[in-house]
Amino acid sequence: MGNYPETGNNFYLQNLRKKMVTDPIADFLTRIRNAQMARHRIVEIPASKVKKRITEILYDKGYILKYKFEDDNKQGLIKIALKYDANSKEPAIKSLERVSRPGLRQYAKPSEIRRVQNGLGIAVVSTSKGVMTDKEARNQNVGGEVMCYIY
């Protein structure tokens, strides 16, 4: 007998609720993208240090209204209030694109980090000095893993 719902085994139902994520950054970006497409005002995302830093960058660059880090005695939670244009109701974030992924990491020197939308967007780079934007990485002359493009 396998662990199937028709057998009455509760093991299947317990594991159905647990979601294993192999790429947490891609999951973070996808949750924001899906919430914007559904026109949600707030999105909740499981927290990590990298996700918190990306959230701070999004706020500093004006892509989100506000954010809140909550501690739930486990992993923690990030609540993000999404930003929309007052007139057209279009999201402030036009595109979230994952660049480096677990199967194919993308690293770049400071001079090789490409400008996103000719400087109108940002690239989030994980460097030895922390997670920062592409402009900050160029100014500090540090390269690293190009995590995502946002515009």
C-alpha cells in the first residue's frame, strides 16, 4: 500500500501541506509577480536574510509601498504592500526576472554587470560585501552573483 488519500493514511495529507522550495529567490519573485497579476495589495512571503535584503532594496528604489518583517518563532514572515500607479492601476514593478539559478549560477565582474532597461531598472547582486544593486556594486568595485533583474 502506498501513501494515497484513498487508503486513509494521514501521512499523505500532512506532507501535502509542506511545500519544498528548491529556489527560494525564484519563489519570492514569483509570489510578488502572482500577487501583482491578481491585483493583491499585500503579499506574505517566508523570510530569509537574502529575501529581507531584497525587500529593503525594492523599498529603497520605490518599487513597493512598505514592508514588515514578522517573527513567528519559526522562519519568519515578510509582508509586502505592493505599489500600483494611482491613475492606470498598473503595478510599479513591470518585470521580475531571475538570472542566476541553482542549476546555472551567473557571476559577473563589476564591469560586466549589465544595465537593466538602459539604467531604468536594477539588478540585484549578491557580493562578498552583501546583497546590493548593480550601481552600488559598480561603485564599490565588487562583482558577484547576479540574482535578478527588476524594472
